[in-house]
Amino acid sequence: MTSEQEPAIMRTIGHRKERQITFSASAILLMEGARFNDEIHRLPTGRTTFIPKGVFHFKSHEEANRHQQTNLIEGMAQIALERS
């Protein structure tokens, strides 16, 4: 960055309440979590993880992460093609 350029201004949009971790959850927090889960499932791709059903055995976490990422990328590409 040159001296003539100004740094990008960062803005905070919205806010999030940090919840404390407790031994037993309150009914209010459980309801909030359930509502959040329901809203996620209402999204166009909220009902799929793009991971095929089955039991997978991996030799390492890296291999498992690679499998998850590959399936996610392929699923997102498929959704993008359907929308175009």
C-alpha cells in the first residue's frame, strides 16, 4: 500500500451476544438454538451437507477435512449450476 492510499475502513454490522458455557442450559437458550436450527434449514441449501450417506474411515484429520471440502465444493458448484 502506498502512502497515498488510505486503509480500508472496517465497520461492524450487527452484534452478537456471547453466551457463557454452563453446566445446564436454560430453556430460553435451548429455544434460541432450536429457532436458529430451524432458520438454517429454511435456507435453500439448508437440508443438505453435500456429504454422501455412509460410514467413512479416514487415516487422518487432514484426509477427513479434504473429503468434506471436496464434497462441499462439488455441492456448491451443483447448486450454482442449477441457479444459472
